[in-house]
Amino acid sequence: METEQVDPGLIREAYLWFGNAMFAAATLERSLVNATAIHRLAVAEKEGRELTSDPFAKAAKAGIDENIKKIKVRLEQHPGLEDRLVEAKHRRNHLAHDFCFHRASDLFAARPTGRLIKELASDAATFLDLGDEVTAISRVIMEEAGMDIEAADKLHVALVEMAKQGE
């Protein structure tokens, strides 16, 4: 039985989309880290407490589940968001730990490879959209706490520009 050969370009595209999906998942995870840290800063400020540790470093060491729990009070204001974040975490874990083993056979034929590419492109879009939703929550927290959003935006733009210049 002769099998159809898959265009190597299609295989490269599948790997490209896998990388895009994993990058988008990492971006979502960082959005959760930032939201958790900003929430912690805002609560400390409101209670008149001074933090003794870096909230960003602490949140970065925590897992996705823990960060979701820490901002649960904020997520409850957005019906379904917590569930979608948990689903995204499961999908991210599948991509990171099981995807290549379970889906490698899809790269042996054009039709499954095409479906795989669509699936990964959808994953990337989902992760980025969720990251945007979490970032919007962070901005609300910052506004409520009287934090300087304009300065944060300028810092973000400067960091992106540095990255573009390879610094």
C-alpha cells in the first residue's frame, strides 16, 4: 500500500504553529503572573502593608492553578473566564508534555497535518485572547489602586522596542 507523501513545507508549518501556540501559552501564563502580582500589590496598598518579597517573582514561581486561585475574586466578575483559563492550562500542559508523542503520526499525511495546523492556530489565538482578557483585568486593578498605567504602558513599549532591536 502506497502512502501519500507530505510536503516538507507543510510539516515545517505544523512545527511553526506548534511554536506559536507554545509562545502564546507562555504569554498567557505571564499575563496571569502579572495580574497576580498587581493584585497582591493593590491589596497590600489598600491594607497599608509593605510587601517583603517581590510579588512578580513570587507569582512567577507559582503554578498556573495557584495564580488563578489568587485572582479568583477578579475572575468571578467575568463569567466563564476561570473555566476557560483552566481549560487553557490543560491544553497548554497537553501541548508541552503529550502532544508530540500522541500527534506525531498526523505529520505522515497531508489531511491530518492540515487539521493539526488549524488546531494549533486555534490554540495560539485562544491563548492570546485569554491573555488579553487577563491583561484587561490587570489594568482595572491598577486603575482602582491608583497605579500609573501610562508609565506601565511606556515601559511595555520600551521593552518591546529593545526586544525588536535585539538588546
